[in-house]
Amino acid sequence: MLKVIVGMSGGVDSAVAALLLKKEGYEVVGLTLRTWDASEGEVSRCCEIDDARSIARKIDIPFHVFNCTSDFKCRVTEPFVDDYINGLTPNPCIGCNRYVKWEGMIYNAKVMRADCVATGHYASIVRKENGRYTVRKAAHDAKDQTYMLYKLTQEQLAMTLMPLGGLSKEEVRDIARKEGLQVAEKSDSQEICFVNEGHYAEYVRENAKTAVPGEGNFVDEEGNILGKHKGIINYTVGQRRGLGLPLGYHAYIRKIDTLKNEIVLCTEDAIYAKKIICDDVSFMSIEPPKKGETIKCAVKVRYHHRAQSAEITVLDDDRVSIAFEEGARAPAPGQSAVFYDDEDCVLGGGVIKDVMYD
């Protein structure tokens, strides 16, 4: 009997993951990573300990809580604040998975002498013919979470089980209902777990250690002033709503210029980029290619983006350029571009640094 540590958030997905593994014959231990506490004392949607404990009791497995608040602050919330101040659009879940959740689960697995760890992510672990591990898209694309997992290491993947990769969300809820789990109808978290009610700009202002940029100008592509913005932390590339400008046409954010404290607006046809540069690149299913090598693949530039055909060129050990066959809609610096092969497996990914429209 193999022993598995299941990361339990208190939601239905991780609950069903733990249940399925127990039914398969694993010795299951539930683990909730306490990642964050708000100043008012509530916990985030990623670590609702009371619900997780109740689920563990219901399915009759041991349950533990592990404090990761210091790592979460260092690896997730502080970089999140700094990125917004610098005009970027971060994706905190990616770093959290790599540096906090998997590190915490594997540490506990080693302490408890477990063989592996597991999560309720909608993805599947695959070992390719070259011996490397990767993640494959979920059977039901609407819930696929591979975009958030591209930074996981080979060691982390080799120790991981993901039992929900072939299931739909409704199938998972049906399993929970039949087993009488109280979280069967619990809603999914749609926002960043540590930001109350989606007010991320307020969170940035309250937690910034440096000055937060103030008002500046909206300008067009020629530099003509169109109006005033409320501060760059309130905006992201590709945004249309909430600009507050009566221009007589739909305007979109094309660029955030932190040096000038300006936000460049354009019409919709001008937000499609031909090429992007990514740094902090990680390769998953293949060994890191050498400088100058090219790879044809599909690339997603945000979580809910349709993967597009592109060619990647390796610039150096840490950077790649990505040329799209068709323009990619509003790639935002700070977000990640994730690369997929023709089997829907993750090749790798990187953080968008520069965007070229022409």
C-alpha cells in the first residue's frame, strides 16, 4: 500500500481527489497548507482548514495543517505587490504552486515517509518517451489547469498524482454528492485567494513598501493626451472596461509605461501582438534547448486564452522569443506564456517581458 499526502484546500476537488485515492487502495493523509491570514483573521479560499478537517473526518483519513505563511509572503504576495507597482500583471498561482504548495507537500511527504503527493487539479501527469515528466491538459478543456503548473520541477512531478484529469467538474460534484460530502455544492473560488472580493488595487496600496504611482495620462499611440488615469496599479493590458473615457469608440490598453506614468490606448485591431519575449523560462517535457534552436508548438498567453500556433526561438538560457502565426490578443507583461506540444502536454513556459505589435 502506497502512502500519499493529499493537499486539501477545503473545496470539492481536493476532497474528491482524496476520496478516489483512498478507494484505489492508497493510504491517504490529508494536508492543508496554511498560506495566508488576513488582518481580520479570515483565511484564504486556498486553505479553509475547518472544511478540510471535516472532509478528512468524513472520509476517515488522518489530517494535518502545515504553516507556509512566511514562504507565501516571500514568494507570492510581496512579488504580486511589486509587479503591479511596476506596471506588470502577475499570476500569483504559478509561483505559489512551484515554490509554496508543492514544496510544502513534498516536505511533509518526506517527514511522514509518504511515497507521493496528490492534488485536485484538473490535469494529468505524463511521462514522455524521453523519460521526462510533464502535465497533459484535462479531458474537459473548460477546467484545464495545466497553465498554472508549468513551473513544477521534474522531482515534483515524479512524486505527484492528479486523479481528476479525466473528469469534468459535474462528475466530481456527482461523486461528492453520492458520498455525502458537505462541500459537493461549494462554489469555486474565482478570485485571487488573498485579495478580498477582487479588490487587488486596494490590496496593493495597503501592502506596498514603496510609493504607489499616482494619477497620470491616458495617451493614444502617437502620444496625444486623452484623459487622466487613476494610477497604473488599477489597469492591465487588454482592459477595455473601467477606463472612464468618453471617446466615442471602444478603447483598449495596449501598454503601461511606468517611466512616463502613462497608459497607451488603442482600438481593438491594434492589441494583437506578432511577437513576445519571455524570460524566467522553464522547460518541462523536454531538456532545455540550446541557444538558436527553434520549436513549433502552441502557446497560451493567459489562463483563459486559446492556445495559438507559434514558433519559439531560444535566445539564451533564460529567454525565448515567440512569433505567432496569427496575432496574439493583448499579451500582458508579467503574465506567463505556456507552450504545448501536439499531444496537449506542457513543453514549458516563461514570463512575458516584452511585446511587439509591429
